Amino acid sequence: MITRMKLYHVTFAIVFLMMLAVLVRFCWAADGNVSTHPGASAAEAKLELIRASEDGSHFVCAESGAKFVAWGFNYDHDASGRLLEDYWYQEWSTVVEDFKETKALGANVVRIHLQVAKFMDGPAEPNETALGRLARLVKLAEQTKLYLDITGLGCYHKKDVPKWYGAMGEAGRWQVQALFWEAVAKTCSQSSAVFCYDLMNEPVLPGENEKQTEWLLGEFGGKYFVQRITLELAGRTRKQVAKAWVDKLAAAIRKHDDRHMITVGVIPWAHVFPGAKPLFYSKQVGGNLDFASVHFYPKTGEVDKALTALAAYDVGKPLVIEEMFPLHCSIEELSVFVDGARKIAEGWIGFYWGKTIEEYARQDTELAGALTKSWLEYFRAKASVILK
């Protein structure tokens, strides 16, 4: 009888410990503290600093030396068009759930977009509340094992751009931009969850002998994603202006952070004008940029043309397609583009707008919703191939 009782207690203890282990693992996964995606790399068990390899051919984890491939989402606005900073105070739980969902879809990178108006209260006054929320977002990225592509200097909602900022000339504007990046880099410098700092989304310059009057251009869907970094060249070459701007902002970041990579997301003019050469990633300009970031939306029947244009940005540094979506082509053609790009690209970043596949299936019967649902399904299935 005593032997049976002891056996019972031992058996009960073993079963209890097994159930406890399962429960703990479930809780860790729910909190984003471990990766459960089959394509997740071992390096994600502990977020390591990501850097370019010595030969510039790919990304590596700084401690283990393991190769890193970026596969992620732009998290630029929600399904209703609100920017992240429009709801990350009152609806923090939404942000948490969205990060968990992106992780469940197989992402390892999330690209966020920070607006000048939300982070600078004046020409020399960073907004400490916004910086505090950014610090909290970095912690969330650490917990969910996601890397952040932090893109700055956004003026996406024109109505929110401060009048004092819009009225500034080149020198004053660049100084504000430098102070913005100093504040952001100081906030984020110690976290290995930062993948990179992207200086600005799609900066452009005027042509020779042009004098522009507007800093923002290219309105799309009520947002302005493109900015000029100067209104006139004033006797300088385009490369001279681009280099001076990149170097100034990179120096601002390096005052507080010499660990994380710097890039700038560009319009691939080689795709628009076949034969065009990179500006920001030319040898004369891109010395302080650690990898190339380009934005590609292949057109139906022109996937080969897009791949030819992409090759122009294979400049001896890791290459990331920082924006992609089946905007002008089918999912199948986008997949052909992704597969073709694997010869030279080390990362792909699409879009996630705060709704799950299941929510699109239940709530959104319009063509756009069906397209986004199909895109997310493709992204989830492709993750295990890209990250294997």
C-alpha cells in the first residue's frame, strides 16, 4: 500500500511538472518572449545586435555571427489611416496586439514611422513624452523578439506639420532634423531590438536650375510620403547636397549611438528611368549608410524590369527591399519578384495595417480587403522559406 501511494505521488508530480512546463511555454509565447514560428532563427532566442557582414554581402548577428535575413512589415498606419502616434497613447493595447500578430505571421522586423510634429515641440525642443513612448515601444519589441526599423522625420499628415518647420530654410530645417535624430538615438541606443535608423522616407532633390517652394510632394491616399531635403541646389551638385545631408544626420546619431545601422529608404529611380544610377547609394554619397534600402512595387508583366532595376542597388552593401506590396501586380507576380531578388537582397518589408487575416475574412468583403488578406496569407507562408 505504501509503495502504491509513493508511486501515485511520483506519477502525479511528473504529470504536474509536465503540465506546468507546457503552461509556462504558452505564457512566454503569448507575451512574445519566445518565437514559436517554424522559420524563426536560433538568434531570436536572444535579440542580438544586427550589423553588416565584413564583406558587405549580408547581415549578421553581432555575437553569434549567424546570418540574419529581414522579413517584416511597415507598421505605418492602421486600417482607418491613423498614424501610429495618433493612437499609441490611448490605445497601447492595440499596439501590443499588433506586434504579437506580426510576430505570429512570421515577421522579425517592424518598420515604424515617426513624425517631426510629434517629436519636436519647437526648433530645439524634443517632446519628452513622445520619446518616452518610443522607449516603451522599444521594450515591447524586445519582449516580442522583433527588430525595429525606425524611420524618422515624417510629415505624412500635412495638416500636422508645424508652421515654424514649414517656414524654415534648408539650414534651419536640417538642424531640426539633426536634433530629432540625436533625441531618438539617445533614447534607443542601448537596445539590441533596433535594426536600423532610416533617416527619412523617400527624400528627393530638385533638378538643376530649379527653385521649388514646397517641401512636401507626391500626395497619396491623403498622406505625403515624399520630401525634398532642399528647395534649390544653389550651385551645388545633387551628390554634394545629398552627402552633406546624410553626413549631418549620421553625425547626430553617432553622438549617442555608434552601434546601430543607418540607412535611407529611397525611390528606385532606376525602376522609373531605366539606366538611372543610385544617388544616395553612390560612392560619393553613401559612405555613412550601412546598407541600401529601396521601395519596389512591380507592375503587371514587368517583373523582369523591376529585377533589372533592383540590381542597380547592389552596391557592395546588404540590400533591403524596404517596401513592397501587390499594388500594381498580382500576389503571384510579387512572389516571382521576391524569389528573383533572393540572389542579391537580404531583406523584404511589406505592410501590416492592424487587422488580422481572420478579421479581413469576417469584416472586409471589398476587393482591397481581399487583396490584403491574400497578401498576409502569402507573407505567413513565405516566412518559413525566407527564414529557413
